[in-house]
Amino acid sequence: MMLFRQVKRSITDKVLGPSEDGRYRTIGYQNQTEDAESSLDNERSVQVFWSDFNAPKNASALQGPFKHNVTYNIELSAAKATELDLEVLNSMSATPEDKAEALYGFQEAAELADESFDELVDIIFQVIMDARNIDLGMPKGVVASRWLSQAKKDDPVPAGEFALLTGSMTLTCSFSEEAGGDPGVEGAASINTVVDIADDDVEKTGVEVTTTE
Amino acid sequence: MTDLRALAESHLGITLEGDFSKEVILTDPDGDIQTVRGQVLYDRTAQNPMTGQDQVLNEPVVTLRISTLTRVPEKRERWLIQMPVSPVVGAPLGDFVLDGGRAAEGGASIGYIRLYPKKAKQL
């Protein structure tokens, strides 16, 4: 398996996954669609996939190993609902003044989502750029130049029953890839050439050849 | 001459408050409560501004007849809206809010207002 695939799996399984601690959810592939509810509160999602594979041709390009730069996209999403004192608003004994105060004190979903998203960027940056993760979970010396080069926040999605914020971080690194050739696929394990002749109980006329690859 | 606007407004009693309507409980910013009937749709189609693709949004849309409201929601006002969480008969009431994040729309000349409530959670 080529390194760009191993490194992606390593970022998911050995770097971001173990650091979740209930603060976000790591997805190791580019999800097609995701609704706001699945990113609600601490279910903030982090999707990791490679997006760019850049291997300039050089003197060793014919047989390898060839050094290449890979860009991984880390897509982030966070969603929040408006929070307010519903106990007061649903109370039979609360006065209109109490309810008015509860409504005045609510925290808007857009503000909460913005704060939640910023916190997620903070966490992911610290996890990826942690000195202990300089090899992105791979054996020492395989990955070089790990760098989070960009973080971007999209505009709020102006629809839906929750406030949803999405964005992405760009992770670049480089490593040397080997071109070992395509191993193909395994063939069938055996070939059974028994000739099945009717009324020949002991198959005296049959020949059985078994080969194993 | 027939006043078509008045006729159209009177038809809201059927189109918005008829057999398909749902009970909606509104708590205004002063804490006063009014219970009305209106049209509640639980999802709608929209175009994703990033990709241009059509998508279905889980976004309730509540359309109310203005003439039945004792107070009409204004921009940036904070209202609590309680309504069934699904169109199924007997569905429990859910808590939603108008949080000023999205302006109400409406056919002011016809006499209805369209609200986009957001889900609410306990603080």
C-alpha cells in the first residue's frame, strides 16, 4: 500500500482518533453529505482525506523512490441549537415577566456555533502540530515537513433548524514513495479435475490433480 | 367591485387554518402567550449556494394569518414557538425560537407571515 494511503489512515487512527476525548468525531474519508444534527454540540465532525498528490519528476523518478508532497484536507463542521431557559418558559407558575426575562437571556445558535467551531480549530491545530505527532503516527523518519498551512471558515449556512458552520484546514507533508509494481490479485487456490462418470463408484477412471499457488 | 385582497385574506382561513393546520403556541418577548392555528411544513427544498445543487432542508416553516395574531413578530425579536415536532397525529410539542438569525417573510399585502423557527435547548 502506498504511503499516501497509509499516512491518511495513520492521521485518522493514530493522531486525531485517540485525541477525540468526546470533543469531536473523526471520519477517515470524504463524506458525501452530513446534516447539521450529526455535528451538533460535541459531535463536531472532522473528515480527513487527501486532496492533492504532487510528485515532480526528477532523476530517481524512473525506478523510485520518488519524493512527493501530499496535501490532506481536514474538513470541520460544528452545529448548535439556540439555548435558553426552557424550564421557566414551560413552567405553569412562571409569570409573563419571568418568561420575558428567559427569552431576553437566550444565547443565539449562530454565536454558539461560531464559538464551538473556533474551539474545534484550536483543538485540531494543537493535536496535529503537537511535537509528539511530528511523524503523524508513522514510524520515525517516514514523514517529513508536516505543516498545517491554512485554516478556513466558511460562511454560516443560512438555513436549517440548527446553526451550522463548516470549514477546512490544509495539512501538507512529504515522503518518499516506492513504485514496487502492481502485485495483481491472487489466483484460485486449487483446480479440481475429477472426471465424474456415472456408475463408477470408486472413480477408477478419474484423475485428480490439485495445485496450490 | 370585489375586493380581491380581502377575498384572498379570507381564504387564509381555509388554506392556513383549515384541516391541515397545526396548533402553534407563541410566547412573545413580553412573555405573553397566544395560541393560533397555522400551516407547519417540516422540510423544504432549497439550492445549495456553494454547489448549486438542490437539497432538502430540515427546516420548519410556519405560516400564520396576521389577522389572527394579537402581536406580530418583528425583526430581531425573540419569540418562543411551541408546535408539534412532526406532522404525525399526537406528536409532542417541541420548543423552537425565532432568534433574529433569519428575518420573517410574508405576503404583507395578502395577510400572512412566514416564520423560520430554530430548535431550542435547555441552557
